[in-house]
Amino acid sequence: MNKKNIVRISFTTLSILALANCAQVTQPELCDSNVTPIHAIQGQGFQSPLTGQQVTTRGIVTGNWQSEAELGGFFLVSKPDDRDDNSLTSEGLFVQANENLPRLQPGDWVYLTGTVAESNDLTQLTNLTHHAVCDSGYSVEPTVLNLPVTSTEQFEALEGMPVHINQNLVVNGHYQLLRHGQIDVAHERLFTPTQHRRPGAEARAQAKSNALARLVIDDNLAPNSDLPSSLKQTITASNTVRSGDTLAPLHGILSDFRGSYRLQPTSSVEISQTNPRPVAPEAPAANTVRVAAFNVLNYFNGEGPNKQFPTDRGAKSTADFARQHEKIIAALSQLNADIIGLLELENDGYTSHSAIAELTSALAKATGQPWRFVQAAPEKLGDDAITNGLIYRSDRVTPQGEPLTLTTPPFGRLSRLPIIQRFSPTNTVENLVIAVNHFKSKGGCPKDSSNPNANQNDGQACWNEARTKSAELLAEFIDNHADLKRFPLRVLMGDFNAYAQEEPIQTFLQYGYYNRIDAFNPHAYSYVYDAQAGSLDHLLVSSQLAARVVHQAIWSINADEPTLLQYNNADVNNNWYAPSPYRASDHDPIYADIQF
């Protein structure tokens, strides 16, 4: 049989073995009915040609997750003699059935009458009126599936069918692990298209390639199910599943949810920790200064002197904040930096009960080092709920001159106000210009599609014009400011909300700045979004400083870790929390060692 010999997906001949039932048994009348084969129900497109019609069909039960807390149904697959030779039609089908139907077993040979429907792009049989178990004890040899595929039609041709993935896969993301028990996998690590490809045609081609490489591993349960997900139950604060870990070959049934193809496992999910947690970076040499930037995930320490919760953002309770605070201080302590730019700090000024004051005091206490903060404004820096911060070790560097900022739009309304401060390392009279930045995010798009900040479908998402203009204004300001232009040793760092090949970062390169991370680790990343890695956080240096960067890295403590290990999920499972640096934030800190 030449059924479904498709490039990049290997198909094996289906073998069905009747194990018993040698005795004569009176079968239900339904078992003699004429049927509509599964492939006719599926059709050769993404939707069934029989939607809304009542049909009788038959097949072998391959997996049953019938309860309301599970998937609310079971899967069927055709026998070989019920199949066609069309490589575009699936021979599998999901049947929606509640717990009122007697629970069927894998291997049961069943006849069913129901209505064909499409639900969230999954073809299925619903509203069953008749069913019969006409035989049992069948086994099904699955189809072999390898990633990547060459078209989504190849996934669709396997919808509802049992498959065997006989290759190791790489965990790429786990954003839905907490709510839905899911992880995203591919044959290799996937990167956000504009991390390595230019916006436009190149990025769109990479996005298409990524889509053909990825698959969701589900947990056979309903969303937010009361039943425990086996994978979630194995994770603790010290036993994690990181993006970059390896998934062993496994069996399952391919399903579809709104165009996202997913595997319902029928064998155990085994993950090897092939991307171990990195240890803390060693302290820099005496003649170098370590500069770093870290997005601290809406660090809000409570309203006013009494620290009332909840606040506008961040922790919702005193207990939550205590856990967040412990993790942030652990990360900052072990970063071993001399100057740190902070993003997503509560914008509540610089008094003793402010967020930056509490963080700086706690860091000094934890490390035994003299940490200080730069007061960048008389009261608050900007009008947003969050702001930028700048802290430093006063035994390693000394601030020179007054801090500066830039209020020309889009700074203020869109991008946060930068902090620009000169420092002199203790072993030199040279001045190092530090600019801490947090550009406008990609979310909350303009409603008017004609707005130049709307999504241009080039891979840069929304507000790219605002970010690019922010980059131009910042570079021009530093180049032309009467005080700053005298000092050629410059660092621009922070969360620019732009990947490496996007226009804001390329603008800085055009102004003569260097992204030295490429020399040390061209595949580095600080963030994982939609199961794709990339750097929103950057540290760029002027041409006069480039040769002095003896090391630059991203400390991968957060982006690869599952969100369930964040401080705010300890109430769900206390085993997920530890006062460690790991998953202290959603962004990884970036740092560079500069020789003086």
C-alpha cells in the first residue's frame, strides 16, 4: 500500500492483529451498518467536507480520555482495508464523548453514529446517537513522524492518528505548562526570526520554517484540569525542565487546536536535563569593571511607608513580594557586577521606603558591599508606573557629574526615560558613560492599522517606529551633549524590546556602537517568547570601548526556566519555590567585563 508516502514524514504499514474472539458472538445490529470511512469524514483539506452531517463510521480505539477533566473523548483509527490511497486524508478521528458513554478501551473495534463537526480546527464526531463495540483486542502500529515537516498539510494528514516520534526532540518552551500541562518541542532550538534574520522576507521565511518544526506535547487533560499533570508533578525548585533539555522518543496521537498541532502522549514523557543551570559568573578581575542590565519583573515593594499590597503591578501580597525580593537579591548578589541598570522598577521615587532604596539596601546587606543608587530625578523619573534604575558599588566606581535623561518623545509617553551617568573606575581617571534604557514594548498595538507603529508584518511587531526613533534620539543626544560628547567610552544597555536584527539595534550599529556578544556567543539570548529564543536585552559599546570588552555574556537563569517556578506560584505548589536566582524574572541579566 502506497498510502501517505510523504517527504519528511515516514509512514510504516499499519498492522492490525485480532488477538481473540474466536468464539461465535452475536453482534449488535450497528456492526452490520454501512459506514462513511474516516478519510471521507476528514477530507483532504483543513476542514471536513461533511461538517454538520450525521454519519456512521467505524474504527479502532487508540486512546481514551473521556472524562470531563480529560479531553472529553477518544480517538479512532481506520483498519487497513478501510483506507484510501490519498496522502492528504487522515485515517484518524476524535470522537467527543462524555462519561455517560461506557468507557471504551484501546483496541476496541467500534461503530458510531454522530454528527461531523469542527471545533477549534479539530475535525470530530459529536452528538453520538448510537455506538457499539463490535470486537476488541486489536493493536495498532503507529505512523512514524519526524520533525520538521515540509508543510502544514503533512500535519493535517495525520490529525487524529497514532504516531511514533523516533527522534530526540528539544524543549523550546513551557509557557503553558502551569495552566495546560504543555511543553513546546522541535528538532532543534528555535530562535525568534528577527534575532538572526532581517525583518521582512527573511524573517517571514524563518517564521514559516519554525512553524513546520514545532509541536506541542500535551498532558491528555482539559485546560485548568483538577487532575494533576504528571509532568508538573515531577518539577520542583531544584528539579526543573529547562528550554534546551531533551525529550526522548515517544508515542502519541496527533491532534489540532486552532492550527497548533499537539501530541497526546500514549507513552511516558522522558526528559533529560541536557541544558543544565549555569553557575554564577566569577567576580571580574581587579582591573576590569563589570556592567550589567537586568529586568526585575515589576519589582514593586508596596504602596507608601506601610507597604500596602496589591500595587499597580508586581506582587499581589506581602508574602509574594518577600519571595520575589529574595530571588531578585539572590540574582543580583551572584551577578558580581559593579554597575547594574535595572528595568521595571516601581516608580515611587527615592525615599527610604522606595523600591530602589529597599533593593539597594538589601543588596548591600546580602553582599557586604557598599551599594548605592543614582537619584535620577528630584522625585520620580517619568510618569509611568515603572521606571529605570541605576545602582553601583561605591568602592569600585565613582559617579561623575549629574545624571541626565532625555524627555523628547517617544521618550516619556512610550519609551521610559533613560538614565545617563558617567562613572570613573577607582583605578583610573577615565570616564565611562552608562545609559540605561527600556524601550516601548511590542504589545498593546495601535488600533489604527495605518498608524506607522502598527504591525507591519515584517517580524518586528508593533511600535517599531517608536523604538527606532528612541534609538536615534539617544545616540544623537549622547553624541551632541556638551558634557557627554567629550567622553568616547560609552555603554548603552537595557531592555530595548527589539531583537538583534531589528531596526532599533541596527540603528545603534550605524551610529558606531558594537554588539560584542556576537564575539563571545553569537547564539546567546535573554528571552523566550512563543517557544522561540532571542535577545530583547542588549549591551552595546562605543567603538573606542569595543577592544576593552574582555568578556560579555548572558547569565541564563530565567528565560529557560518554566514560569511555574516564579515567586507568585508558590501558593500553588510550595515545592516550586526556592530563594535562588533561577526564574527570578522572565528576562536574563546581560553583562560585560570592561578592562581599564
